[in-house]
Amino acid sequence: MYSVYFFENKDLLLTQFLKQVPSAGEAITIKGRKGKVSNVNSVDEKRFYVHVTLETVNKNKLIVDNSKKKKGK
């Protein structure tokens, strides 16, 4: 088992114990967000730092339709 630390920029996203370390260029999903492994660094024989670039999340804004509201007298 390997201790794998997932980083985006310098922020720690997730720490997991895995049987297999992800390789560079592999597609990955962390906390429901899709991304790719950009770099894998070995700290020692059981500890790995995996640098990930995640896709940006586009939050759709709710469009308010005022034409359907009742107009007061």
C-alpha cells in the first residue's frame, strides 16, 4: 500500500492509501471533479505526491423571469 497525496497547485486535496499509484497523464476524479495527473513525485518508497490539474467548474446563474410575476394594483 502506498500513501498518495493529491495536490492542485500547492493545495492538498486528498490523501489516500492506494495499491497502485496513478501515472502522469491519467484521467482522475477527485471529490466529483474531473482532472488529469500532471506530475508524480516520489518522496520515499511508500509516499507519493501527485500533482493534478482539475477542470474549472462553471456555475450557471439562475435566470429570473419577471414577466410571469403577478403585478400589484
